[in-house]
Amino acid sequence: MNTTKTKSKEEFVHSVFESIAPKYDLMNSILSFRRHKAWRKFTMKKMNVQPGDTAIDICCGTCDWTISLAQASGHGEMVGLDFSQNMLDYGAQKIKQLHLDKQIQLIRGNAMSLPFDDNTFDYATIGFALRNVPDLEQVIREMQRVVKPGGLVVSLELSKPTWQPFKSIYYFYFQKVLPLLGKLIVKRYEQYKWLPESLIHFPDHKQLAAIFAKQGLEEVNAYPLTGGIAALHMGIKGKMKSGV
């Protein structure tokens, strides 16, 4: 990948999320037809987090998923990592209100190069962010590297509708209506115009499952959600592997 292009995308994405942090949760509800909480609940059920399990939530945003992981684990150490300090600041407020600040550590960092040793966590998760990273294969490799053998790499992401009649309606909403809502609600038209564009070149759920497998993850499963507008992907790090 062209380094200049990668850097410019990284800088642009950073500026987008720094600017929309105050209304990020509200816009997530609009973006997902208010389904993102149900999708995360489904994901948590499939993950089956056990008491004491540890996780790193990459591109954690305002930390909703990080909090769900911490609550499911009960006492296992959790890390939320994001490159937007504004997002982390909003997340920190939620974490403090829920008295989870001793269990959750928030770190400003880069998903492309995680500041942790191999085989550190039981889970590595990324929610609604894989399509925004400069190199999704590198991020998946890093997620795989930092989970323990037998650990899970999990992505919950917007995807491409699988039901044809719904597909045209969704793309009209995503490409035409959503940017206008962004302008009205958070006074950010260009940022929300960019979000649908970020999905155009993103793999569909079958292609992303193949990428998971290509990186060496085993027992890869893909679950299209709500007519395919989102998808959950899960893969297991091979138990005999000590690194990637």
C-alpha cells in the first residue's frame, strides 16, 4: 500500500473521529437503524466471555463494547485502545460512572501496531472500525498476535446487504440520507459523506471471512446481521502457534 496514501487516510480518519466524538453514540444509532446494541448483544452471546477472561478492544471509540466485555468478565483485565483522545475521554467518563476504571485501562495507540506482547489476551475485538484502518490485514495480524493460542479475534462491522430488494433502499439511505443527518445533527456533512464511501471498497462478509482464514485464523465464522447491513466475524488463533 502506498505510504503517502495510507498516512493521508489515517490522518483524515483521525480528524473525523476527533470531531464527531460528542455525538458518536447518537450517530451510531442512526447509522445502524438503532440495531448496534442488539448486534453487540448477539456478538457477546457468541463470544461467551467467562469470568476472569481478558480482552483488548481495538478502535474502542467511546467504549461501549469495552464496558460490555468488562461486565461479562467480572474481574478480568480489559484494555480499550483508540487513536482518538476525544473518543477515549468520552469513554473514560462512562467507565468512571460505572466504577470500572480499575478494571479497564484506556490507551491511545495505533491498531496497526499494538503495544502488547504476543499471547496476552483471551479476546481481541474491533467494532465498526475495520473498514477505517489503513491496512485491515495488518490489523487482523496484530489482533491475532496479541491473543493467546485458542483465543478469539472478533470483528463486528457494517457490511453489504445480502437481500437485493433491501440493498437499493439501504444504499440510498447510506449514501444520500445519512450525510444530511450528519450535517443536521453534528454539523459534519463531509465526515458522514465519507462513511458510506468507506464501505464501497470494503469486503463483503464472505470476502472478509476469507481474509480471516488467509491470516491463519481457524474455525472462521461469519454472521450477516439485519439483512447483511452488518456482519460478525470470529476466528480462533491456532493452539499450536506461539505467534504470527
